[in-house]
Amino acid sequence: MLFYENNPGLYYEYTIHQEASPPGMASEFSWAYGAWTECPVTCGRGIQKQTVHCTERLHGTVDSRYCEFLGPPEDRQRICSREPCPAM
């Protein structure tokens, strides 16, 4: 015969980390380009930049250390505001 007694010194709690991938699905990390910066000038020649950030397929942007093994691509640049500045 077994005897049942309460165990006041042992407590179990289970949690699932929200960023964990569903069972059977591995995380997939990749670099993605963000939005273009605002043009820094209203006339003349300005340069806009588009930087990269690390993303995980299911969770979006994550810390760049997860993509380090991929080597980041170069940031993109483009000319903006080609309108000439008015003469004074």
C-alpha cells in the first residue's frame, strides 16, 4: 500500500518562451533592408541610406548577432532631391 502525503518543499512550473519556434520548425535568420532614410536636403544633392537588419522568419527583427554567420550585406545608398537650390 502506498501512502500519499503533501510535499511542501517541491513545486513545478512550466513555461514556454514566446520566441521559441513551433515544434519541428527551425529558426531561419536572414538580413533584410529597412526603409530609406529621409532625404537630408531640400535642394541640391542629398544621399539617402537603407540599412540592413537581422530578421527571423516568424518573429521579424531580432538582434544582429543571430545573423553574424551570414555576413551582413552593404548598406544601400541613393541620390535624392535633385532640384537645384535657388540663387540668392
